[in-house]
Amino acid sequence: MKEKIYFVLSMVIFGAVGVFAKYIDLSSIEIALFMSLIGGLLWLGISTITKNKVSWPNIKKNTLVLLLASIALSGNWVFLFQSYKETTIANAALSYYFAPVLVIAMSPIVLKEKLSLKKCLCAFAALFGLILILQSARNGADGNHLMGIVYGLIAATFYAILTLANKFIRNLNGMEITITQLLLSSILLIPSLFITQEKSGLYQLSGHTVILILILGILHAGVGFYLFFSGMKGLSGQSIAILSYVDPLASLLISALVIGESMTLFQIFGAILLLGSTFISEVSIKIKYPYRTKNE
């Protein structure tokens, strides 16, 4: 039960990230840089205090995979934060949650997994749901919504790569993976910041922005990841898949109740198709007939 509570809390924290990212007066690259740096240093400090030594030889053996995962993590955060800035939290969360469908599509190629008919049908249903959301954004008054959804889809692609890359990491625990990926991500983002931006907002940081950045780094990258990995250890794959839906649902509730954002009927129907189909693709339903005998 404790593991489920930890995992659900991590999903709520991840679902609330858009509220902070949307109102931070920094570029998406700067937000991602601060978040990965604060989270990485926090985890490194926890590792040192608790005397959980990082296995550098094992990290060295996984260098290429960790580097790929860190690049994917950086791209994931940069485009997700940009998506939050361009469109509503609901649109960003829904387009981002197309990632499981991308993982399903990539799995036969990368992981050599067989693609079942059910997963194919669910992927098409999710794609149709996404088309409805895109169509609603295109017909909206603000042209930035469509671009925001595109950024969300790019973030989803990076997240799918991150998910698949982590499947190939060997002999590293959750803390070691988190520390390495967060710190590598921050190192990779530093040159990106100077290359892509002529003028940075770092020189004009307000107290409001500093507080939001610290909350995002400590709560999301620090506490969120700790609860996420702690909860995962005691849960089955199916439980993880089901409980993961707390993330987008939390985003939708926060966007409606806290921010006051609204959704059209087409977007709501698209959201049901997108989330419902990915949910069905992860859950195997077994119907038992208690009145039947063993020989039937």
C-alpha cells in the first residue's frame, strides 16, 4: 500500500509541473537547466549523506546509453516546458501523453517485441483522439495552441526515446540512474543555452522566479523522482501502467480547477479516446466464470 501511495503522489507532482513552468519568466532551456541541476545536486547530496555510494565503474559501462537517455531527458523537458508556455496545460498534457503510443510503435523495432492487434487498434484510437484535439486547437482563436501541441508531441517523442533507452541500462539502481541523467542533462543544456539564446533572463531573476524554480527543482526533480522510484520497486508493471494515468488526469484537473482553463467538447472526446485507448492497451482483462467447471 505504501508503494502505491508513493507512486500516486509522484504522479500528482508530475501532473502539477505545468503550473510552475507556465509562469516562470525564463526560457524553456533555462528552466530545464535549473531543474536538472537542482535535482541532480539534491540527489547527489542525499546519496552522500545516506552513504549510498555511486558505482562509477557500472556507470562507465553504461556511458553510451546514459548519454542517449540524458539527451532525451533534456529534449523532453525543453519541449514540454515550451508546450506549457504556448498552449493550455490540458493541451500540453494530452499531447505529451501520446508518448505511450510512440513507445508501442517503437517497441517492435527497438525491443523486438511483438505488436498485438489490441495494441494496434488502441494506437489508432489514440491517434484519432489526438487528431480531434489538434483540430480543436486549429479552430481556436489563439494560433499558438497548435504550436504548443506540436511541442508537446516532440516532448512525447523524446520521452519515448528516454523510456526505451532506460530499458538497456544494466546494474544501476534508481538513485544512480537519476543522479547521472540529471547531472548529464544539465551539462548538455549549458552549451545549448549559449548557442540558442543571445540574451538570457538569468541576469534579471526576480524573487518570484527563483522561488518557482526552487520548487520545481526540489519538488519535481527531487521529491517527485524519489517517490517515483521508491513506489516502482513494489509495484507490478500493470499497476504502474494504471496508476500512471494519475499524471494526465491531475494535469487536467489542475488546469480546470486552479488555472480556470476550459476544454471544448471535441477536446474532451479526444482526451477520452487518447487516455482510454492507452489505458486499455496496458491492461489485460480476464473474465472469470465461477459457474463453469474445470473441464469446460
